[in-house]
Amino acid sequence: MTATVRRSLWKTNNWVDGFLFLVRVASIVFIAVGLLAFILQQARGEGLTGTQLENLFISGVTQGAMYGLIALGYSMVYGVLGFINFAHGEVFMAGAMAGWITSDVLFESGLWEDSFILAIIIVLVISIVVSTFATVVIERVAYRPLRESPRLIPLITSIGVSFFLQYAVSGLFGPASKNYPPLPEWLSKKRSLLGFVDIEGTKVLVILVSAVSMYALWWFVERTKTGKAMRAVAEDKEIAALMGINVNRIIVTTFGVGGAMAGVAGIMWGLLFRTVTFTTGFLPGIKAFTAAVVGGVGNLGGAMAGGLFLGVAESVGPLLLLEPLGVPGVSQLKDLVAFSVLVLVLLFKPTGLFGERLSQEDRA
């Protein structure tokens, strides 16, 4: 009986391995054919110009930077608690909404036009405070009572919290789109960067703020006492508690820092796209989770790199691989490319491009 079961499992595993091998081969062939078609199209002078490719790449980096900031919250929470907080996209949305309210008030007062730098600092601070407060309240009310429960329960709870926040914001501010005030001309116009790249000032701001935020987070996690305690709790909560670390406080801090990064991303999103709704956080939140998996779950550097990779892939991919093959409506297929990247990474490197960083319990 045991020998029969083993043979059956062996046959099943062989069938699954064979199928996955065929999928890998088909993926490689499809990408190779798409690249070849793109090269031939460029050789005939029918493809994208250098300026168009440059603009697509810059747009991808800009959007990917925001994905990376949101993905940091997913990775931090997963590293400490071992579950995905699917309400994190709504924390990002709350920051964007807070930014819209604050910027609208500052615009009405005239400060937005008279002293834009001061105004944007105020907006950024308020957005960070709102997002941090929201994620701390979520942790205390929704997740802490379920900390000892099976992981599926807080996971489902996070989905419920996500919908609750969406429709709470819709009830408070209405379902219509909210528009940020117009940006100063000196910020929105294109500038020459390094003498050969023309890029909008807004995109430069997004990339610079994202880079500074990522560096600040790295310094906090790697250089401060609280950051070392966070890494200890992520490695083993019980041993960390025995060493005198207040595990509850560190978990709240982890949620708060992740919320702050989401708040920064929310403001950058509002400045770049100028429009927010109560569903703004849903799709970017899912893509940020995808970025975290692509980079490596629990790996902060991987989360940021995964966000950049995903942003560039969904910006450049449709016109690089699909349009030369004659696929119609490629501009509407960004989401398809983004999630295809996730599938490909899981097929070829299931631990992510930069490897997972899991706790001792998760590795076991």
C-alpha cells in the first residue's frame, strides 16, 4: 500500500515538474520572439523612438518607486508577523486623501501658490501622520487580538479592514474623484537632467523623495537600537522577548514605519497623477504586494528593487514585447504584464529576485 502511494506521488510530481518545465520554456520562447520582433521593427524604422523609450523608462521608474515605498510596509509586517496586511493599500489611500484635504486648504489660503515648498512639507507631514495613525489603530484593533490565531484568520481580517476603510472614506468624502490643486509651473515643466535626459520636475521630486525615504528606512533599521530590535523580533519573537525587548511595542513601531512609507507614497501619487478616489489604494496595493514577492518577501531592499522592476516592466513591456507581435490594445495591458512578471519570477526563482528573509519559525 505504501509503495503504491509513493509511486502515485512520484508520477504526480513528475507530471507537475514536466508541466512547469514546459511553461518555463514557453515563457522564454515568447520573450525571445517578442524581443526579436521588436529589434526587427526598430531596424525597419517602424518602432519606438529613443525619446519615447526614454519617457517610458522614466515613467516606469517613477511609478515603480511608489510601488516600492508601499511594498516596504508589506515586507516589514510579513517579516515580523508572517502575514500579508492587505489593508496596507488603503493606508496608502488614506495618506493620499489626507494630502488632498490639506493641499486644498493650503490652496484656498494662498500658501500653496505663495510658498509651495513649505506647503508640500506640511502636506507630507500630515499625510505621514494620518497613515501612521491609521496603521497603528488597525494593528491595535484588528490584528493584535488575533495574533495567536492561525494565519488565515488575520489574513481574512485584513481583507475586511481593506473594504471597511474604502467605504468609510467613500461615506465621508463621497465616491467622486478628488483633484489636487494645480502644481507650480516651475515644478511641472520638463528639465534637462545630466544634459541628455528631459524629465518633468514632478517625476524628479518623486524619485528623489523615494530615494531619501528608502535610505532613511535603511538607516533606521540597520543603525538604530529600535531597528535592531525589529530585526530581532522578525528573527524570533520568543527569544527577543527573553532578551528584554518589548515585542508589542516593536510590532506597533513596525506597522507605524510601514504606514509612514505608505503616506509618503500617497503624497507622491497625488502630486504625480493629481487625482485620488476611495479605491485609489486597491490596485497599487496589489501591485506593491507583487513587488514585495518579486523582490523577496521580508527583504526591504528587495521590496524597493522589486517595485522599480515592476514599474519599468509594466511601462515598457507592452510596447517592447506585445506591440511588435501585433497584439491589439497594448496600452491597456499594463496590469497583465505586471502580474505576468510575478508568475515568471515564481516560476524561475520562487524566493524572489533577491531572496526571502523569513523568521526562524517561517523557515522551519
